[in-house]
Amino acid sequence: MRDIFEKFKVLGVDNAPGQEVRKKEDSFNYLGENIQGEPVDFSHGDVDAHTPIPGSIERFNEGFKIGGAQAYTEYRGKESIREYLAEKISEFAGEKLDKDSIIITPGTQGALFLAIGANLVVGDKATIIAPDYFANRKLVEFFDGEPKYVRIKYEDKSDKAGIDFEELEKTFKEGSKLLLFSNPNNPTGVIYSEEEIEKIADLADKYDVTVIADELYSRQIFSGEKFTHMISKMKNKDKLITILGPSKTESMSGYRLGVGYGSKTIIARMEKLQAIVSLRAAGYSQAVLKDWFSEPENWLKDRIKDHEEIRDALVEKFNKAGFKTRKTQGGSYVFPMLPELKISLNDFVNALRIQANVIVTPGTEFGEEFTRHIRLNFSQDKKKAIDAVDRIIALAERYKK
């Protein structure tokens, strides 16, 4: 049995987005002069460059004016807001939902914590895709589950995520009770094909596996790409929770809002856990959800177009410089593979921060084998992002083998 120090060691925050601890100095011997340029933090999206849904602050103020009735909502979220969300998400996902199929959480991170906590007990096996969102592994280990990894061979595909179905089924046969995956994938930005989603659903139904599908970026799908919601393919919907929220595409991360939807049985457990963890999502913030899915005409379309242009510019630069990079299909991440360096990945990430004024997330956060990858959130000012990528390439050349 692990002691308390080991239990919390898995929740390291050194590489978490926005952490000041990342600015500490270290003993690494840096080569050459610093490369000048404006600071760019690719560890998360820039809400100054891409502002929240118009009218958000007015909605927040309306919630404040309501007072206690808004501040102290039901633990799973205000009923009228859940009714609104049920209608909008039903249209979006193509599956009929009602207010009891929904819980509002403190960010999608809160939804993920609650969903895993509501479905995992000590010793349970949980299947995790690699690479995928770093908190999946950390939370499974924190709840004393046993992670089982399944690789996606995204580098070799152009129209699918490249999941290894033999390995996936093997983990289910070995008793995995839970599957966690993001679609579009974080960190690579690839989308699972309809056939892949259908096959995942069939296997989950066959082996009675609960699925947590993180579809945070499913509103930001680039031109020509098709997105298939997990809820449209899984027969046993009482074994599915989908996570969604306005924090990324809509740049509303500061309001700390997320949504879990699907199984009413699991939602009820998530509410009980939320009631002792945070009571509820921030009451005044919940009010801004009334504008989600009801943005001004063409607002979302223009936002996606802006991000597509940034994506194209960065991917072209990386690939020309020899950094193998698959084009993002959805979301706002790129996951370039660095050339072979004479320093470790962590030292290179530190060198970027100190010598080039650029913050990225090391690939090892998303799977221990990704020692030559970095993740960038390209929801940034386009000009600054392009300049920062030039600095990344220049510094990699300096430390190249």
C-alpha cells in the first residue's frame, strides 16, 4: 500500500499549464545567447488574443444580481440552465438528453475528476490511450487504479487516430473496467474516424466497459473533417459519460465551467462526489452558459477559420524544419517531434523558457515514451506564435546532435 507522499507524487504540477514553478532557475549549462522575442506560453490558449463569447461578462453580472438563488444552485447545477444545456447538447450530439442527464462542474477538469472518482475503486484496471490528456493517468493512479495503455499510431495515418484495436480488446479481456480517451485527441489534434468510434463502442458494449469520452474540442473541427460523437454509437448509454465545456474553443477557461452528460446513474454518483469536493460549479459563472451554443451568427465559424490559419502556418514551419508534425484535425494542439538532441527533453523545455521566452509542454506528460515531442496550444496571437515557433526551431538547431 502506498503512503500519502507516494499517492500525491503522481499529481505533480511542474508542467501544468500556467504554473509559476516553471520559472525557477536550474543548473543546466545553456549554450549561446538568449534569443529575443515576446513571451509566448503555448501551454494553454491565450484568452487575450481570442476573447470569450460576446456578452459573457453581462451574463455573469446578471447571475450576480440574482444573488443567493444563483450563488447556491443545486449541486449538479441550476435546473433552468441544465434544461437549456440539455436542449442545445441534444441538437449538437444528436442524442436526446434531459436535465437529469447533465451535471455542471468546476471546469472540464472537475468533470474528469468526478467521472473517474465515480467509476473507479482501488485495484480497478483502466484503459488509457497514449498519447492522451496527462490527467487521465494521474487521476487513475491517484484513485489507486491500475492503468493499461493502448497506443494510437497517429503518425502513420491521415484519416483516423490509428488506435490499436487488438491491444484495446486485450485490456478489456484482462478486466479493464474503464476506458478514457479524448476526441479530438489531446495532444495530437487527430480525430477518431466514424469506424473507429463504432468499433470502440462495440468492444465497450461487449465487455461491459464504462467509457469516459473527453470531447472538449468537438466544436472546433476544421474544414473537411467529420466528427462522430461517442454517444451516437454506444448501445449501453448507461456506461457512458461525455465531457464537454466552453473553456477552450470559446476561451472561457476563467469562468471554470465544464459539463458531464450521459448516464443518469453515473451523473448521480458524480453529484454526490461534487457535493463534498466543491459543492457546485461557481454559481455566478453558471449564468454565462446561457450564451454557450447561442453565439452571434458566424462567431464560431470565424473563430475556427482563425485557428485553422494559425495551425497551417505552424505545421508548415515545423515540417519544413524536419519536425515531424501531423496536421491538427480538431482542437488547438500540435505535437511536433523534435530532431535528436544532445540534451534531455526537460532540459530543452527549460532552455526554451529561459533562452527563447517560450513555454511548451513536454511530450512525456502524455506518455512516457514521447521523449522527443512537445505540445503547443496554438490558440495564440498569430504573429507572436509564428515568431515563437521560429525560436523553437532555432534553439533545437543549437542543441541538435
